[in-house]
Amino acid sequence: MRRLARGFTLIELLVVIAIIAILAAILFPVFAQAREKARAITCISNLRQIGTATIMYTQDYDETMPMVSHVKLPGGIKTPTNPNGLITQDYYVILQPYIKNVDMFYCPDRSDWPLRSNGKPRCEDGENPRHICLGYGYNQGLVSDGGYGVVGPDQPDPGNPGNSYRPGRKIAEFTTPASLAVFGDSYDTPTYSITTDNIFSTLPDGFSTSNIRHMQMLGFCFADGHAKTIKFVAAEYSGFGLVGLPANKQDAFDFCYSPDAVGNYAIGGNTPVFPSYPLQSDGETCAQAVDDLYSHSTVNP
């Protein structure tokens, strides 16, 4: 007599499905973290190469850091929204002869391409061939525009009348080059800066610290060429809005070329300082600005 094959019972099937679901719930986050870690490693590699290029640049230009300028001149990529191929004369353009690969400036975790009110891309600058914003910013100081970082405050550009620029500082001005960030992860557009008030500039107020890319460990390269990660938090500066701060207050000094550097907002016509900037007054030293930021900010969980 032929025996009928026995199949799984409903309960047995449900048990198997439950086990698979439990395993998936355990393993998927692990896989996601592994992918994120790989992207973070790519960023550190990019930043280390950018740091090396910066050192090569300073050796060619009398130990002076690249300037910041938003003057646009011919010679860039022509597109329907940039038919003349005007190219922004900014630090990442200045460094291209030493890197020869704009891909080094893309973060694998950044893919936004925001548009201005007139429909033109905010990130289009004549150098960027992809419809993706660059992923790294320049250390223009602990707080933007005051001259706390590797460039000075805004001043008239003698080579381009009617425009302003921020001249690069001499390396000799840096108190501790090995502890001074030069470039790093940024959400900023289109100025690409890592100042506390700009590093998260494209994100909304109330942005959660838990959503910061690379599991909150943002990458930075330093004036001596090495690169490392710094844990960041998103916070709200009372009366100003969203700022990005190192989780460890001591790491905030990595954005000061000197703790005694004095902010100068008057030179660029950026006074009164508050509430346009997360500072209570002009003329604060960078050390005072660190205390100011942390005493007036509340971390977003």
C-alpha cells in the first residue's frame, strides 16, 4: 500500500517563518552598519588624499592655505543651466591640479541636488560633473565668516573689483597644525563649509542626532595631513537654530586656528552678530566662542 507523503503542518510553517523573521531582524541592521562603515572608510580615504593635496598646495604657495572665493570665470563644464561654463574659483577647484579627480570630493552618503528658486541647481559650479553635491567642506572657522579657521574673514578682492574673498592663512599662524581640521564631512550647500552653523545647513531645525551620516562619526583631515573621525551631535542654539557640534567639547577647538583667535565680523559688514550667527557678540576669542556655543545649545536626541 502506498504511503502518502507528509507535509508541514501550519504550526511548523509558522515556526519556521518566525525564526526567519527573527534572524532577519538581527542580521539586517548588522549588514546596514557594515555598509555604512564601508562608506565611512571611503570618506576617510578621500579626506586623506585631499589633505595630501592641500599640503602639496601649501608647499607651492609659500605655506599658505587655499583661499575662498565665489568669483566665477570661464573654463568650466557647460550645461543648459550654465551655458558659458563659468567655474567657481573656490578651494576645491584650486586643489584640482593636485588631485586630478573631482570624485575625491564626493561622499558616498550624500546624493542631494537641491534647486534654487529660479530652478538652477545650487551645487552647479562649473567643476562638478555629476548631479550630486560635493560631500566635504572647508574649515572657515568654528562659526562662519569671522575668520576663526584656516581662512580669514571676508574682505575686498583686489583681483576682482566688486567681489570679496577670504584669504588663506599661513601655516605659521596655526597653534597646533596636527589638531586643526582643514576639510571634513558636510551637508552644506553651496559654500561647502564645516563651520558649526553651516555644516548641517541643508537640514531642518530639529534634525535628530541619530540621523547624522556615518553613525554620527564624521570624517576630517587635518593641517598635518592625517585624517580621523569626530563624533558629532545636532543641536539647537537658542534664538538661532540648528548647529552641528562635536560631541566632545574639547574637539570643538579643532576648528580654531588658535584658541586666542578673535572673530572679526565687522570687516565683512556682518554685524550685529546675533541672531545671524550662533554667537552673542563680535570680538569673542575662539575659546570664548566654544563656551558660547555649548552654553546656549541643546542637543537634539
